[in-house]
Amino acid sequence: MTPPEATQAGQTGRAGHSPPAVSLCRIERLKNRADFLRAGRGNRQQAKGFILLARKREPREAGDAPIRVGFTCSKKLGNAVARNRAKRRLREAARLVIPSRGRPGWDYVLIGKRDVTASIPFDRLVGDLAKALDRVHRR
């Protein structure tokens, strides 16, 4: 059975809507503790709602040079609900900003801040991440 939109607009979907934009850079998640610790020895930028750690990987460890991103919120931030909410907000901000402002071959770690990461307006969180990435790459 074909959906009603397909018969009116052809096989591409709804009329007047283009397919979503796809980022050309690959983004992977940091999962190993050693990667988080190495990122901690790199550049550090404070923002209102988070701390950004950034590090350019060595050529031998860069491989095909994807952008790698990690997220962390300690127990100081609050209970599990508060930590998960903060991480969800950081993940979404990174999904929006890092493909355009991040650089292949770099590792980024976003650290949530107590009482701020979960409560700051989201558009400000996104703007702060863009500014922090620009400051890191200016060095």
C-alpha cells in the first residue's frame, strides 16, 4: 500500500519538502576512559553551561580522522535524572553544532555543570558551544 503523499508528490515524499541534510563528516562517540583522559590534557574552554575539552589527535591515532565526542556528568551534578537530562541536552547541542564547527581528527569532551546545564535555555547552550569551539580552534 502506498501512502497518500507518494501518489500526489511522486516517490520523493511530501510535496515541497526536501530530504534532510546529511553531514559529510563522521562523528563517533568516545567510550574509553583513556580517550577522556587524553582529551583532558588538551585545550579547555569554560562556558556558562558546560566545560569543553578539545584535543587534536596524533596522526598515528587519527586513522581516517573522524570527529569524536564524549559526554560526562559527575554525581556532583545531581541524581540520575538530573545527569541524564544534562547529557541529553549536551548530546543534542553537539549534534547540531559539531558537524559544522568541529574538525576531523579532533576529540571533544563536554562536561556538564551543576544546576546550569539542565536549566540554561537551549539556544544559549548551542550558542555557547559554537563560541567555545571557535575559541578552541583559534589557538
